[in-house]
Amino acid sequence: MKTNPSIFQFAIIFILILEIRIQLSEESDFLVNRSKAGLFHIPKDLSLKTTILDISQNYISELQTSDILSLSKLRILIVSYNRIQYLDISVFKFNQELEYLDLSHNELGRISCHPTVNLKHLDLSFNAFDDLPICKEFGNMSQLEFLGLSATQLQKSSMLPIASLHIRKVLLVLGDTYGKKEDPESLQKLNTESLHIVFPIRKEFSFTLDVSVSTAVSLELSNIKCVPDGHGWSYFQNVLSKLQKNSRLSSLTLNNIETTWNFFIMLLQLVWHTSIEYFSISNVKLQGYPDFRDFDYSDTSLKALSIHQVVSNAFNLPQSYIYKIFSNMNIQNFTVSGTHMVHMVCPSQISPFLHLDFSNNLLTDIVFKNCRNLIKLETLSLQMNQLKELASIAQMTNEMKSLQQLDISQNSLRYDENEGNCSWTRSLLSLNMSSNILTDSVFRCLPPKVKVLDLHDNRIRSIPKPIMKLEDLQELNVASNSLAHFPDCGTFNRLSVLIIDSNSISNPSADFLQSCHNIRSISAGNNPFQCTCELREFVQSLGQVASKVVEGWPDSYKCDSPENYKGTLLKDFHVSPLSCNTTLLLVTIGVAVLVFTVTVTALCIYFDLPWYLRMVFQWTQTRRRARNTPLENLQRTIQFHAFISYSGHDSAWVKSELLPNLEKEELRICLHERNFIPGKSIVENIINCIEKSYKSIFVLSPNFVQSEWCHYELYFAHHNLFHEGSNNLILILLEPIPQYSIPSSYHKLKNLMAQRTYLEWPKEKSKHGLFWANLRASINIKLREQAKK
């Protein structure tokens, strides 16, 4: 359907502002909005970089050069809805880049011009001018695209300064006193594509102004009042009849109309036979009842008729007559919205309708029921009506063989599988069923060839399986429902756009993103994501494609739970793989335990821990026995002066040298081969001999440190329970022992050799006597001390 040209003109202005905003978006200082700020003067603290300045809806009464002198980069200035009474355009002589100036809705009565201003948009409408505020300097505004004017009287000569300009749109607001001195030809010199004239409000139409501007393609007239007892209709009919002079005029828009039903039908009939192609009527107040007259549909150029916001004071209106006129119109595009229309009848013959818009009415399920004359219809909008049964609407479309787009949103539609068959026309490609009360069952009542499906704002909790395969579906909108999971792409294998915002999805699966290979846009923000291990893989998958296909990322994707993550962006949610993978966690713990066990075992073996454990056990047993036996009883058991510990490899020296030299002094010596008691363990015998000896003599040599039993004997002698605090160990170094040859488990020996004085066996025979004297003295001193006790 072709867009209304008057709307198109406003769109161009909007795009102009938008383009400037985009260009300047990198510098926030360029945009200054001080509207509704209670200002009486233009602020003095504006940035020198200001490009767009909005000071509308304030109390500013004048503009001075000094106010905007420093704003050399100013391009858009909006000063509408203030109290300015006089304007000297020379105040803008230093604003050479100014393109857009809006001074509408002020109290302007006078204006003086300046030749240096070259605007694209100048709006002086809705002010208090008597004559048109057009200066001769306006003729130099070669870039002027929009001109807004206001006046209470028009003269043909007033348009001469701008007659050479080709202005895209002109807005002319006529004051309340317009019409006393009217020049019907005053607009004929105007050169514009689009003309919008606002007549005085609440005044019956009694004007003879010729609005058939030869260059105009679009004409919009506002505030038309034709009461039954007046002459307004004849005046307005005369104005419309002159439109035939302009063969270029293709669009006519009428706003704020107050008239009767008969005049309204006559208005339609009058325009029907003009060159107008696009006719729009809005904000209509109708009185009385229509007469039953035939409507002549012949010889029309009309392609589109739009009727918006109609109010009638008739209580019992013969609507069937009006519906019949509407339904049989031989045009392609027809819109009736906001009219409280309760029904629309089927055309009496094959209709040329291509696009019908009956939104915002009171239509029910019986609209177009069994209607076979809309076979050319391609687009139908029944938005905001009283539709309730989806199956009935589906049945309605069965006869519309060309229907491609259907909008039935914002109704009260529901679907019950038990209430009837759901059969759609196979031509339907786009279906909007948003803002209804549809549930999961709607997926069993869908057009088979639909490509675009909008189901947002319904009561859908899940997409049931199995459902009919929608192999052609490309866009799906299920936002604002109660879905807990993403849909299965096996059902929608061509899906490329998915909108699933604001649902109940907490733990989405990453399988969706991996299986839906055709997805090029997905919007899934504002869901209550539960940031736990289950979400980790989804976040990773989403992050990989976020820049390409994810809409609203990352700001709309936040954790809802647990509490410590609430409000955290998904892109900032991180959790270790180890804490999320149970198998990996168990394997890691198992490996750690195994490594720890192996390490401990190796250390135990390296430091001979088993040997120490056995020694501690034996030492503990012995200490317990010692604690339970009085010291006097223990001392009575001493039978030997010394216990000798040595390696078997050193036994020759012990027997040939050590024993003879000690025993000849009547010293009793304990040796393992002659004093160990058969039947007892070696450890018990070692402890027993140490307990019964005053001293323990250790013959140290490289052979000694290689003997495990010598190590036992040294350990227990060092912890002699009966001589705690005494010097009961005697060390004899038979041969030198290198430190590196002492095993790590012999750290006791290392400590003893470092801390105690030991006797070293001399190689020279001349020194042997001194050696034996020292050794016997060590024992005899002890024996003498004991004898004294």
C-alpha cells in the first residue's frame, strides 16, 4: 500500500534530524535538550560544540544575537511553544551552519529578515501573524524544503518572494479571523509538492480559497465543519471541485471533520470521481442518519481509502447500508480503524481488494464468514477487535486463496482442539497472533506454509512434541510467554530469526545454538537465567556467536539466581570446568589421592618410615613397662657394664681387641651372640640387653651404617629409659665414615657424631694403650659413681 505523501514529508524531516544525530553521536556535547526546563532566556552555559539545541516548551520571550553568538556549529534550533513576539532573523547571522529553525506555537506578530540565512526547514506556524511572514530574503533560501506559515489574511502578492522556490512541503495555519478579506487566488503562485492548510477551528467552513495549487501532489486540509443547517457543505464542495484543475494531485487528507452522514457519503462520492488516488480521512464526528442512496463506483482513480477515528451520535444507525457501500468499493486498499465497527459484509462480487485494515474496531468471529469474493486479498489486519475463536478465523481464511499476511493480534483469541477443525488457507505466509490468550495448543493450529509467525505476549508454556512440522518457518516471535526451553530446530529446520525474550528460561541448553545452523538472529534477553554449572556451556556457545547473531547482548542477559550472582551479566559469569563436571572432579580427586599416596609412600621408603614406626612401637611398649616398674627394681636388674653393638664384619676386631682389653679389668660385657635369650624376638633381646647395661658401646665403621640391626640398637640406646639425662653412649670410630655413605635413615647417627665426642681407633700400635685407658676410664668413672650411690 502506498504511503501517504504528507506523512512521507514529515518522515523526510525526521530522517534529516536522525542523520544529523547519527553523525554527531560520537560527541555528546553536540546534543543539548533543555525543553520543559522553565527557562526565561537561552542558557549561557551551552557548549561551543552544540549542534542541536532544543529549548521548546519554556517561557522565552525574545532571541538576541548574544544568546547564540558563540554557537557557530549550531544546525538545529527548536524554540517552539514559547512566548516570543518579535523575531529579527539577523540574530542568526553568525550561525552560518543553521539549517533547521522551529519557531512554531509562539506569539510572533512581526518578523524582520536577513539575507545571510539559508535554511532547509523554517517553521513559523501557529503564531499571531496577520499577514504572511514572508520576506523578500526568503527567495534566497535555495535549500528550503519545509516552510511553516500562519496568517489571518492572504494576498496573492505575499507569495511572490518564494514563487521561484521549489518547496517540498508548506504548512499554512489560518487564524481565527481568517475569511473577512479573502483572496481565493492567493495560493496560486505557491510552488510546493505538499500543501497542508489548517483552517480556523470550531468555525463553519465558509471559505472560497482555491487550494488547487498546480504543483502540489499531496494536499491536506484540517478543521472542516459542515453543519446541517449551514452552507458549509456547499463551500467545501466548491473547494473540492476545483481540485480537478490539478491533474498532478494524487493524495488528499482530511483531518478533524464535523459533518453529517449524508455529507460524509457525498464527500466520498465526490472524491471518487476525481484524479485522487490516495484518500485519507481522520478524526470525524458524524451526525444524523444516512439516506439510502446508491453509490456510484464507476470512473474512479482511487487506489487507497483510509478512514480513522469516526464517532457518530446516531443511536440506531443502519450499519448494513454503510457496510455494503464499503465492501463493494472497487479499490485495492481500504482501511477503517477506530470506528467501533461491529461487522463487515462480504462483497457482492469478486472484489479487487488487495489490502484490508479493519484494526481497532469491534469485529467478531463471524466477519467474512463463508465469504468467497475476497480471492484477491493479500493482506488483512483485524488487530484490536473482539475475535475469540481461532478455529473460526482459520476457517474464514479458507476462501481467501491469495491471502499472504494476516494480523489478528490484540484480541481474545484462544484455541481448543476439541471445538473444531483448524484449516487455514495454504497461501498464508505471515501470521501475527500476538497479545491474545493462546496456549500450547496453538501449535496444533498453524498455517502449514507460514514463514513469519508472531506469538508474543500469550500464555504459552511449552512447544509440544510432536507437532506439525513447519518446514518453511523462518521467523518466530514467542517473547513474553512462559516458555522454559528453547524450541527444537528439528521442528523448525529453516528457522533464521528467533525472538524469545521475557520468558521463564532459566537453564537453556547449548544444543539449540549447535543444532540450529540457519539462525542469523536470536533475541533471548530478560529471562530468569539460573547461573549454575548447567548454564556454563550455553553461555560459552552464546558468547561465541554474540557479535553476529545475538540481539541485545550483553546488557539484556543477566543472572537471576542464585542470589550471589543476581544482576551479573552472563558474559561476566565464570565457573571452573572442574566444579561443574562430576566425572572430571572424581577423576581429579582420584589422581590427586593417587599422587599423594605414591608421594607419601616414596617418602616413607626414602626416609625409612616403616622402620621408625616399628621402633616407636617397641619403644612405647618398653616405656610403658618402665613406667609401671619402680626405679629401684629396675636398677637391681643391671648385670653388665656395657653392651657392645657392632657389625658382623667387624667382629674380628671386637673379639680380638675390644673384649680382651675390657674383660681383663673384670668388666662384664654383653654381646648379642652370647647373651641374647633364645625364643625372644631380636628387638626384645636388644632392648633387654640395653636395659641391663650401664653403657652402650657402638663400634662405628662403614659396615655399621649398612646394618639395619645396628641401627635398631643405636635407636634404642639413644632412648635408654633408665639413663634419661645421663651420658650412657660410647662411640668408637673404628674406621672413618664419609658423610655421603651414611643413609638418610641414620640421621640419629649423624646428630650423635656431630654432638658427642667419640673415641677413634688409632692405626698406630703405640697409641693403643692410651685408647684402652680412655675407654676403661669412661666405664670405671661410671662404676665408681654407682658404687658411691
